[in-house]
Amino acid sequence: MPKRTLQGVVVSDKQAKTIVVRVDRRFTHPIYKKTIRRSKNYHAHDENNEFKPGDMVWIEESKPISKLKRWTVIRGEHKKTA
């Protein structure tokens, strides 16, 4: 079975080798037919501490690394600074 991959935005990098990624999903409400946005935070392993808040990253599920970490960063795009 293939591993799941999610795309999200880094919201925190305060922990060593760990980032917190916010993943947004959109769906239509079953009764009201209105599009709703829901988000969830995932702790992901960032071996080189290279990603900062605001960066876009892709994470892939992996075996448990710690109590909360079950995802690793596979690639990312650094936020452009003006």
C-alpha cells in the first residue's frame, strides 16, 4: 500500500528536528452545500532544520519516530522574501 502524502504550511519550528505542519482540506457540507475549510496540525521530522514558518512542504507518513511524530518531510519550497 502506498504511503500517504500531504501538502501543508509550516507553522512552527521551535523543536529540534521537528516542524509542525498545518494541512488544510476543503469539502462541501452535506446539508448546507457550502464549501468549508478544516485544518489539522501534523508533527513532521525535519532532519536538517531547514524549514521555517511560512514554507510550503510535502510530508509522507512513516513509522513512529516519537510520541507525536509519524510524518517526514520529503520536499519543500522556501517562502519568498521581498
